[in-house]
Amino acid sequence: MTLAGSVPVPATIAGPEVRDAVYLYCFTHDLAGPRPRGLPPDLPAVDEDRSLQLHRHAGLIALVSAVRRADYEGEQGNAHLADIAWVGPRALRHQAVLVAAHRVAAVFPLPFGTLFSSRAALEREMERRQHEIDTALRRLAGCSEWAVQGTLDHAAALDARVREAIAEGRYVPSAMPGRRHLEEQRLRRGLEADLGDWARAAAASLAQALRRASTDFVERRVPTGQALAFNWAFLVPNPSVDAFQSTVTAALPELARYGLSVVCKGPWPGYSFTGPRA
């Protein structure tokens, strides 16, 4: 298990009698009090029989809970982490904790399965990365991450490119139906080679407008198996969210002419703006 943006965290634990590890959800400056303030009192930890706790050190607050070491290490741990029926509910509870914390504080979110051998090991990492985390939390304060994703209808996009070629005089359809069909099929095959780049260029003006309404932008890697033309993440100040969403909505009819359908998702903690950008 690793801390986002860091080298792997050592998992050595002194003594076989130590059965628990420390599970880390996020860092924050807030959620003060003896228990996490502002979180639903019945919000479950990643393991439902454990409770959420705060650990303060080096000017930071870590939101943590205890987990059983055996669930995450050795043969049993490997089997668990390969089993979606085991991982799925815990990943959803991890996500629910982050979303709830984000509603009441700026948070530096960590991915599912971020473990430390002890609170002392966690404190060493908090000391090592204190400046980085502190700077990120100040930048994330009052903001949320919003994803803007575009899906390309290839047939509709090629239709648009053919119309574009005709309008620009690069293609003049033959008056003979049979010949026109063959020529257009040849043209469509040629235009398909750079269709993704063309679609992203068609959406460039939207990206520029959204960047003006945000404080940061990341072009995310397209997840395996998803047919996305683009996958953007924006860090949006909360007062600017309405304007941001209106900008997306206003662009939808024009982008649809290019075969692009666009969705806007959020608000989320700043996942894309704390660790390695991919």
C-alpha cells in the first residue's frame, strides 16, 4: 500500500502481537474536536465495526481508522484485494468518508487501501510531507473537483467531418450516386485516422472557457475500457460552480454537432490535484 504521491510506505510492524494497522482516508486542517466534527455520527469506517478517529501531528489532522492487518497482507490479504465482492463495499465506504469530510473541510484525499504499520509510522510521513500537504490544503480550501468527460459518436463525428470537408471545398461530391458513395467511404476512412484529435480540437474552446472559471486543470488519463474523447478535471471555487456548469450546458448543442456528448460530474474532493497527475 502506498501514500498517494509518495514512495511505498514501509509495512513493517514491531512484534507479532500487533494485529491492527492504521487506515488513512485523508489529511485536513479542520474537523477539530475529540471526534470528527461535522461528519454524520453513523458514518461507517472502511471496516464497519471500527470507528473513525482523528490523529493530530505536525500541524495536520489525519482522518483514520483501525483495520485488521490480516485483511490486507499475506495470502489472505492478496485474496481479499483480488475479490471485488470484498473490495467493493469497502471502497464505497472509503469514498463516502471522503465525500462527507469534503462537505465540511478542505481535504487531501488518499486512495483506497492507504495503510500504515503504526501511528508512529504515520507521524513520520506527516512530518516528511508536512509542507506539501499543508500547501495543497490551502490551495484546495473552498474548492471542489469537477470532472468533464466527452464521449464521441464515431459515425456522427465522421458525418460532421464530411460536411466540414464539403463546406471548405476539400471534397466535392460526385453527381453519380455510386461513385459518390465510394468516394465518401474512402474519405471517411481517411478522416477516421485522426478523429480523436479532431474531436479534442472541437472541444478546445470549451476547455479554455472552463479553465477561466477554475483555479487548476488536469487532463486525466482515459480509464481502460472507457471510450472517452477527453477526460478533464477542474478545481473550481465553490462560488463559481453555477457559472462553470452553465458554461458546460451552453456548449452542449454545438458539441453535439461534432458527435460529442459531454457530462459534468462532481463535486468531489481534489483527487486530481494532490498526487501524481495521470
